[in-house]
Amino acid sequence: MKKLIFICFILCLSCKVSTGNKDTFQKNSNNSSNNLNIEHPVDSILKLMTLEEKIGQMNQYNGFWDATGPVPKSNEKAALKYEHLKKGLVGSMLNVKGAKQVRALQKIAVEETRLGIPLIFGFDVIHGYKTIGPIPLAESASWDLEAIKKAAQNAAEEAAASGINWTFAPMVDISRDARWGRVMEGAGEDPYLGAKIGVARVQGFQGEDLASPKSIAACAKHFAAYGFAESGRDYNTADIGTSTLYNVVFPPFKAVNEAGVRTFMNSFNILNDLPATGNEFLQREVLKNEWGFDGFIVSDWGSIAEMIPHGYAEDIKHAAELAANAGSDMDMESSAYVLELANLVKEGKVDEKLIDDAAKRILRVKFELGLFDNPYLYCNEEHEKDVVGKRAFHDDALDIAKKSIVLLKNENNILPLKKENQKIALIGALANDKTSPLGSWRIAGDDGTAVSVLEGLQQYKGNTLTYAKGADVVSPGSNITFVNELKINETDTTGFSEAINVAKAADVVVMVLGEHGYQTGEGRSRTKIDLPGVQQELLEAVYKVNKNIVLVLTNGRPLAITWADDNIPAIVEAWHLGVQSGNAIAQVLYGDYNPSGKLPMTFPRNVGQIPIYYNYKNTGRPHGKNSDVVFWSHYSDESNKPLYPFGHGLSYTTFSYKNLKVEALPNSKFKIMVDVTNSGTVIGKEVVQLYIQDKFASLARPVRELKGFVMVELEPKKTKTIELMLTEKELGFYSQHGVFIVEPGEFNVYVGGNSNATLSTTLILE
């Protein structure tokens, strides 16, 4: 009966809602979803809702029971959630997956509640759903925006087939601190690159038509400055200046908003003494008012209640008041809104207009997703079987995995490996691991589904391959789950002797070392970012008997590997690459794919250099005129220089740059031209990078800033003239008050293969 009432209500609307209208998202860069086709029914529904039902839309619960099984009774908390669900006091669920489960819960919302308003189902689809691809930091190393977009598109299609219609991605936090575990989830240290990649991911997730059964709503997180946690310790305080906020932190968020991202997530951290969840400046003044964002903001898990231990809220009721007034539209799992907001409105502490605004934003996105046209759009079990794990998804995962690999070092061209008549020793527990390569944040992925490096290399039959573990990374018996601390093997070296004997007999040693997939991600900060456990000891022991080593790193953050750089002839950064990891690594090692990746984060020489990043500000004493004099900005025990700079990445060929020219065009535009030559002997790809330095400005500007890049593929000895554009958008910056300004003056322009590019010229902005 209730479902019938709801359907009659929809039919009585003055016009049929058509959330499949492509104009909604093709034009969404201007936030044009406010059209009559959606706004009228949203307003009509809002008028029918009680205060409690509006607040219910603002309430999100974690999955709490098997929806196809008996109703929970003994679990008091689960029983309360179920009661709220039947009363229409739940607007969203998270961590519910599978078409059967989603349909069962959606059926309760649509057919048993008073108004039958459908739920929106959220899930952490971070780097793939079931078909796990490279972690986001690895993807970012590809600098291939189309491949990144395609990866998000595939993840969306697979997740949508399993009932999901909303992902908590992309993370667009900029971070300069490799100690922070969540660097694996973002695009690195640069706001320009981070913005481009964030937009590509949003476009991939959301597609051209959000109501398509292949698209899901994206969520830009974490707003804001989460990546600037002090000491790199997750959830810690962020304390940054307004120039950094506007010029480094905000740009990727602003870019994805302009690209039409439908939701934002606020962050756990305090920013300038205010928890982001209760920060009106961030959520109302900047995001909703200044930037015109018309989607909704969801809190991070329990972050409304966490304002109590922050010392900002007195109790849960006060926390609900602060969050609602500040602009946090949906409460993820703290129950603060559903329990406290109605009384706060009646007491005059929260204006009901703010409740209306939040509920309307949530309903709007549900309409755009097509949930009012078909609440079961994402609930087809046969379709789920056909889509999840498709061969095409694995092919694309292999493609971007290869593109994500970065060749850090290759002395004497030890790589690529010969395909015949070599004795190869493969050493390292991670070389035979089929789970760790999946990385962190792969909660729908299945353990043991990655192709191991051993399996990848075994496909090449021309050489003799011998494997030895050497040593475990994780201690046997460790509880290897997303929520538990890993116990790292710090003492057991019993496998060293076998590895050493295997290495002695080999022509080439391939050592796969690094971090377990669950050593990075949320809550996984490290003070030591070298090779964990006894792996460094293993590396040095093998080096004593065979110096012909290829070190393959599998990790989720930049590592400090100075000893390896000093001693090991070839080093490959292979990250955590997902289900096709072993195939991708093998194809790169054997030269079937010429590595083209570039680092999205600086690699430090020493953890004491952190935070370290390429776009730093000069000091008043940047250089020592005399090496014996201490009065300049430096360390007494370490170089200022990184181990590997931002943008670094080698190839099996070489590239040269010459004839850098600047052509001034009307309207303060400049065409940058440079000749790039493949000076080596094999075909290869190069990411041509453009950097600028504003030599003098009203605010001190960075020594370099990335402002353009393009990938070019060249045959040996071929040259191509590359053209890049600079406009006022790239030449300007934000003042300390958030005003974008463009100042006349002289700029240095650098073009090359990394952020240390030496080819330079100047331009004059009149």
C-alpha cells in the first residue's frame, strides 16, 4: 500500500522525472543539475516529508545484517537500525554489496516506508571493485589521464552491477609526507597533476549520464587538508597557512567540483583548530557558496561524534548541532543526526531550512542516479554475473599496471632481461605473494587473486628461473586484515642461506622487496620508510655474492632506499599493481613493455627530510657560498636533494630536448614549443613536463610549478615538436584571502623529463 501511495505521488508530478537526461552531466561543470525536471519533484517530495523523515535522509548506516536472512533481534544496535530503516529514517547504506543484498534492503525502503524513498548505496571502490587495479598512487605514476579515466569507468561498471551506486573516491588530498599511509590513495604531491587526475577519475566513475547502470556517483575527499597531518600520523592535526590552503590543497577539490562531482566527504582532521566536520568556512562559505556546489557532503566514518574527543563538542547532541550548522549534510555511522537533530530544530539551535537544504541535496543526487525512476536499477543478479570479473576489465588492469611502473635506475642496461640462456634467481616473499599486490582499500577484492611475480616470470620459457623466499615480510601467524596491525618479521633470517645459494648460481638476481599491501592505507603511518623487517639485511647479503641485481619494489609510498641506489644497478618501482601485477612486472622486466611511468611523489634520501617536495619556496639563504660555513638552509648530515625527484622515470631508450621557444599570443597566452628526440635505439614514451617559476611576485612563489604535460611516443631517432600552452590560469595564483590574481612580470620556463629539467627560457607577462 505504501509503495502504491509513493507511485501515485510520482505520477501526479507535473512532469515525469528523467534523470537519464545527458545534459545533466555533460553540462555539470556549471552545476546545471538545478533544472525543473529534477528540482520540481524534489521540492514536491520535500513538502510531504516530516522533519524526522528529512533528517532520516541525512542518516547513513553501515551494513548491519544479512538482508536476505532473519531480522536482527538479539543485537540491540542492529535492531534499532532496522527499526529506523522501516520508518524511513535511513537515507543511505554503506558496505552493502551484491545485487541480492542491495535489492533486499532497497525493497524495505521503497515498499515498507511511508514515502518509499529509495536508498543510495555507498562503497569504497578505490582502485577497482572485484577486479583490483593499481593503487591510485601507482595509477598516478602513469600520467595517462585516459587510462586512469578508463580504470575508474571499469570500476564503476563492475560496482554498479553489484548494486553499488556511490563510491567514496577519488581521494584528491595533496600530501608531501610519505610517512602518511594514505598517500597510496591519492595522486601525490602536486596540485596541478592531482587536479587533472581527480577530474579523470570523476569522469570515469560518473560518465556522461549518471543514471546509466554503468555509472556511479563519485565523492571528492577529504575536505580539507587531511594530507597535511602533522608528523604524517593519520587523523592528526593539520596546521597550514592560507596560501598553502588556496594554492595547494584547494585546487584539486575545486577542479573536481567544476567537473561535476556529486558528493564531497569532509575530513577527520582539525584545520586551524576547527574539526573539518564542524567547519562552516570549508563547507558553507567555500564549497557551497563560493564554488556553487549543489551535491551533498557526507561526514567521514563517525567524524561527527569524533568532534567530542577533539575537544570541540561537549556531547553527541552538541556535535550534531555543530555539524549540521556547518554544512555536513549526511552523517556516516555516528547516529548523531537521527537521534538529536529533531530536538535541536525544535529548540531553535538548528534552523529547519538547513535540514531542508541537506535533504534536498541528497534527494537531488538520488534523482540524478535514476533511483526514483527505477529503485532497483542496480539490482540485477544475472547482469551482475555477466559483468563482474569480465576479461576486458583484466586486460585494462594489465594495461594501466604496465603504464604505472617506474624505472628508477638502470646502470649498464641490465634491463631488459635477455629472453634466452640466462639463469635467473628470483628472491623475496613478495615475489610469490598473490594477495599483497592487491594493496590496501580493496574490500570487495578476493585474497589470492593477483598474478604473482613468480607466475609472471614463469611465462617466459627461454631462461632458467629459480625461486627462493629468503625471508617473510609478515611474521607467520599475523592477522592479515584491513583492520589489524601487521606483525613484521624483524628477526627470522633462516631462509637467507637458500637465497644466497640460489643467487650465487645465477647470472641475474631479481629481488622483489617492499611493503605488504596492508602496510599502507588508512591508519598505517610509518616513521621508518625503508625496507621493512629483515629485507634490507637480505638485500645486502645477496649483494655480497652477486652484484648483478634487479630490485623490484612493491610498495604503497615513496621509500628511502639510499643504500640500494648506491649499490644496486637496476631498481624498478612497481607499487601494488592489482590482479595483473605479476604479468605487468614480467613484461616490463623482459622489455615487452618499455617503462614510461614518472614519479608523482618525491623519494627522500632520508626520512628526516620529510616533508620533501619539488615545489618548495626558496629561503633567504638557499645556498652556502662556502662549504665550511653553516649559515644557510641545509642539513649537517644529509643533502637537501631528494633521492629521486618528482616526475622522474627512465626508459629503455633515451630522450633529448632542444629548441625551447616561447611565442606570445593575444590575451596573455603563450605557446611553448620544444623539440623532443628519441635518441636511443627502441621505441618509447616520454612524459614531457612543463614547469614555471614566477621570479618576483606579491607573495613568494615556489621554485618550480608543474603547469603542463603531454605524453609522446617516438620511434628511435625520431623528433617531434611538442606544443604546450600557458594562460593566465597557469600563470596566476591565489592570494592569502583566496582571491585569484595574475601579476605581470618575468617567468622562467623549464621543459624536460622531470622536475629538475635544465632546458629553460623566459617569458614576459605584460
